[in-house]
Amino acid sequence: MTSKKVRVLVGSPIYQKPHILQKFLLSLKRLDAEGKELAYFFIDDNEDERSSKMLEDFSQEQNNVKLLASNQSDVYVCNGITHYWNENLVWKVADFKNMIIAHAIKEQYDYLFLIDSDLLLYPQTINQLISANKDITSNIFWIKWQPDAEERPQVWLYDEYTQWEISRGQALTDPEINTRYQSFIRQMRTPGVHKVGGLGACTLISQRALKAG
């Protein structure tokens, strides 16, 4: 008797430089698909036609690829130092992700894997996330917001990017903040599953969480 395969939708709004997108798509091709049915939903928001062509080629080479043109034009500035977001870009990407979520619910996928197109994935990435047995989970990766800045994880505890424990209305001194921040960083560097308040860019969401809204 053949066991039922786990159905995973890999979703990503994509505005990306060709040389980065090429490596991202290659890492998707290398994902371990044993015991899984992988499908893809890409929203093509590229300005560079070469990037759009790469997505078209990927859709021809792989099974179960849904490719949708955004038909929108916004300038997203990403230079060699940092990224620049504005209000329109934030809500545009949110709308794209809502479309992907709606598709995952409609087609009854077991999981939705939301992934940013500037990451390289290990072949076992989705397996590792599923094995955590959580409704919403993310692999930690470490980023620098500026070239000379300290590496920080793409997860946080409160608000937009607060990475230390603090109670509502509590006032902390700078040394107290630093002590709590260093404790959080040590925890994030410890292998395991850790509860956080916010995460992103490499996120697995279960069907149950999707349907719960």
C-alpha cells in the first residue's frame, strides 16, 4: 500500500536580480521531494526580463508550477549596503502573499512554504521544518542589515524587530537591554525549536493554521 504524499506549496513573490534568482531556483530544484508532492506559486514582479524568463523556464522544467504576472510597477531599491522599503511596497507584497495563501487553502495543501527569493535552501530544509511538528515554523538564518553590522537572526520577540524580553510598560536600562539581547542571541544559536514573536522569509505554515486565519 502506497502512503499518501505530503502536499507542499512553495510560494514566493519575486522581484530579483537574475544572478541571484538563478541560484535560488537551482536550490529549489535540489529540495528533497521524497514522500512529498511539491508545487510552486510564483508571482512575477520582476522588472528585468531575464528574471521573468528564468521563471518561465522553471515552469516548463518542473511540474505543478503556477506563474502569475503582477502587472505592477514599483521601484524596490536594493543596493550593496541595504534594502529600502516604503508603505506601498509593504502592502503590495502582503497582497501577493495573501493570494498565495488563498491558493494554498483552496487547493488544500498540507503546508505552505513561503520563501524569499534571495535565499539558498539546503535540500533538507522542508523536511526539517515539517519535523518540528508546529503549525507555523521558520528556519533561522543570520543577516547583516549593513555590511559592517553584527549578524542577527531573522526572528524577533516583539513589535517589528525587538530581540529582547520586555514586559508591557517595563522600562529597561541600556545594560539590561544588552544582557537580555545577548541571552536571546545565545538561545537562537542553540539548535532546537524556540518560541518567538515574529519570523519570516523562510516559513512553513500548516493547513490547520491557514484555515484558522
